[in-house]
Amino acid sequence: MGSTSDKISGLTNEAIGNVKQGVGKAVGNEKLQAEGAAQELKGETQQAVGDAKSAVKDGADKLSDTAHRKL
């Protein structure tokens, strides 16, 4: 999965997790709240992976540009 798709999936999971937590709290369903918290954490992790992939790609691109300029 690319960095952009990781970030999008992360945002989606985080949003769904927040909704599940809110609904679970509103109806008094602790299981749904816990599922929402887990999904939100999954989304945050996916976003972090996407950010890391972007950083690695940016670093590799800069290194490649520098190498080409020196040739």
C-alpha cells in the first residue's frame, strides 16, 4: 500500500472508530466503545505508517537528486 492510501485508510478508520465510540457511549455499549477505540488506534497507526513511507520516499528522492547533480 502506498503512503497516500495508508493515510486515507488511517483517516477512515480513525473517523469510524470515533463514531463507534460515540454511539457506544450514547447507548451504553462498552463493547462498541472498545471496538471504536481499537479502530481509532488502528487508524492512527496507519497514518503514522503513511507518514513514515512519505518521509522515506522524500529522503530517497533527495538523495537521488543529489547523486544525479554530482554526476
